[in-house]
Amino acid sequence: MSPIKYSVVSPVYGCLDCLSELCKRLVKVLELQGQLYEIILVDDKSDNKSWQLIKALSSQNDKIKGIELSRNFGQHNAITCGLAHATGDWIIIMDCDLQDQPEEIPNLIAKTEEGFDIVLASRANRKDGFFKRTGSKLFYAILSYLTDTKQDHTVANFGVYSKRAIAALLSMEDYLRYFPTMVQWVGFEKAKLPVNHASREAGNSGYSFRKLLRLAIDNIISFSDRPLKLMIYFGLLLSSISFLIAFYYFILYQLGEIVQLGFTSLILSIWFLFGIAFIILGTIGLYLGKTFETVKKRPLYIVKDTSNLENE
């Protein structure tokens, strides 16, 4: 039998101080596996000198490979780029900030021997702050409902994926990409394994509240039409309530209880209904806008430079 090859794909953004330690620990862990391996670092156009360090690391070890994107395309597009260049039989995806610990990789690999195509790392005790953990739980709960997918707030990108599972993921031509949701969509046999989650070694998260909100909206629009259905249900509910209120006031009018119509109630009703109309139109507009972005068929990423890649 030919030796198994492992590919590690890690998007890099703003974690300059972690890269050397990340590669050192990855090499140590993967060497102990006794198999072929490669480490692919995708620089998502950080503002710091990440690419220079990646090139230096790859010059010291030909198993470390680097890809520099022409601009910041986002974490999930950077992951897609790394996957497209990975040649392993099994692909390991992890963040570069060392909160995903390389020492957990052998346990994840061992789990695949039970017949799973995808083994996801479940962060049982997250080392994030209270607000980030709470926000994450709320984010995934809403995401699960609106995208019709089962999401787990303890699971992110860290995991081991078979070559055929990655091929299925790459076959998805979605312009808006969110890796955990895509993993749920493609199917295959999955397992979750509890892992230790470390504190961030250096730097800050690249996701601000604004970016997280944008990610949530894009993800919902990309994977589900449920918001449109909710708008229909809301419109029906509003129409029913309006009919009941109108009937109530008609009875009052017949009984002589209403002498003069209220100007305030009329103005408030107009503003309320216009607000609802704008919400509905805005929701439809979001879907049309994202459809417009998709039909342009622009590339998900543009590679500016590479290091140690066989096809560079």
C-alpha cells in the first residue's frame, strides 16, 4: 500500500507571532505519524509581514508551503484556496492562532479509522471571553434555524476531512462561503471529538461585530430562503390582525362609540405599514443583490505568489 499523505491547511491573518510556533508543533506532531505530509499556509493579505515569514519558514522546510492572496478575501475563501492546492488523502483544517492545538491531530486522525469521512473537533471548554461565547451560542442557534442546518457552537473549522469529502466541498460553486455550513450540507459520515481549546497566543480575532453580522446575513441568504418565507408569514399575520382591528372599530362605529377618527392612529398605522413594507423589500433586495454577485462569476480568490508549491 502507498503511504497516506496528510495536508494541513491554515488560513493566516494577523497572527505573525504564532506562525513559527505553529509550524514547529505541526512538524513535530506530523513526523510522529510516520506518513507523508504537507503544511499549507494561506496568507489572506495580512497587514503585517506574515508572507515574508511564511516564505522564510518554507525555505527552511520544503514540506511547508505558502500561498499569498492578492488581497483579503476572507477566512473561508482562503480555506477554499488551500483546499484547492492540497494533495493529501486526508486534509486537516485549523486556524493559525494556536487555539486549535496541533497535539489534538493524532486523536482526530485515529477517529477516522472507525469509518468516518469527517471528524470535527468539539471545543468542550472554550477559552474565549464570556461575551464571545454567549454571542457564538446565539449566532449558531439563529443560524441553525434560518439555514435549515444543524449547527454546533462548539465546532468551527478544526477537523480532519477525507479527500472525497473535500472534493465534494470544492464542487460547491457558492460565491458566499461558510465552511461549517457547507460541511453539514455535503453529508458523509461525521463524528465529533472533544478537544482541548487553548487561549489565543497573540493578536486579536479578525471578526468584529460588524463582520460577524455580515457573515451571518450572507450565510443565511446563501443557504436558505426561510427569511422570505418568514416575511410571508409575518405579512399574513399582520393582515389578519389588521382585519380583526378593522372589524372591532367597525362595530364601535355602528354602536356610536366613535365620533371622530383619530389623526394619531392613522399616522402611526401608515408609518408602521411602511416600515414593514421596507423590511420586506429590503429582504428581497438582499437576495437579489447576492444573486447579482453570484452571476458575475468572479473568482473566489486570486493567488499573488506561492512558495514551495509543485504547480507554482
